Amino acid sequence: MELHWQFHTGESVETTRQRLQEYFRRLGYETVSADPSRLVMKRGSLWRAMFLYAPRQLAAELRIALNPAPNGTEVALNLQLNRTGHTIYEIERLLLIQELTESARYVAGESVDFIRMDYLNRETRVRYFVALLLAGAIAFFLTIPVFLFVRPILAGWGIESPWRGAILGGIIGAIFGGLAWLFLKLMLKPQKF
């Protein structure tokens, strides 16, 4: 997934580069390479994204192109997300877009709402865990009827261990996965924040 943002600022290329580096460092990015007209910054990793479930932990690479203009600097931001194994929910996408768009305000010297962005990141993580816990709790309680009703049916069909256990595990896993998807979809809507 890629996100793009372009803006013009009245600042010089060097001042713009310094302010963008400072801004994105506050958001957790580390500079990978820097020259006068380009910046490459990275943040997060696939492993952290899998275990921490926060939008700012997604493996992201930010490429910044700075081009001198007659009355300032043209800035082009390109954010590439490696979202292998991770669904990007709308609230995560909105947070990433807000981080890109607020960079223009930061470079111009205007105030940026870092507290709001931190809140969205933290709240997304909390809601993710709550959704998974709810799905796990409900799936746990649905295991009893699955064992009571499906196990005898499988035994009646002549399906014995280990196949019977695999089928029951698949059914319970499908119940958990379906509930997790449903709760995540409901709890990570932007209007809930």
C-alpha cells in the first residue's frame, strides 16, 4: 500500500529537510539515507506489527523528495507500507494520512496535534486487543456446543482421531476467525474514535 502527499512551502530546501526530519523522528521514523534533495526514513517492522498491533509499528518506508522552487520548496512524500499479514483498517489509514498531511503544517511552523495522533495510535492498539479478547471468549464458550453436537456426528460418520480433532479444531478456529474479523471491523471504524 502506498500513500502520497505533496505540498509547497516557502522555506528553503535545507530548512524544510531539517524540519521534516525532526517531525518524522517525533513520529518514530529513523533516517536511513539523507542527501540535500532526498530523505529516506523507516519505522516499524513486520514482527513488531504482528505482535503489537499499533499503526505506528507497521513496516513503513518514507521517501521524501525536496525540489527547489522559485519561491520555496516543493515536497513530495511517498509512504510505502509492507503490510504482509496485516489488514489495514480505515482508522489506521486515516492516522497515516494525518501524519503525512500534518507535516506541511509542521514545516510552516504551525502547531501540530501530536497528542491526537498518539491517542489514535494507542486507542487502535487497545481496541485491537479488546476485539481479539472478545472473539476468544465467545469462541471459547461456543466450543462446548461444538463438542457436544459435532463430535458425535463425526463419530457416527466413522471419523476417528486424529481427523476428528483436526475437524473440530478447524471449526473452532473458523468461529474465532469470523468473530475476530467482525469485532475488528466494528471496533476500528473511524467514527468510534
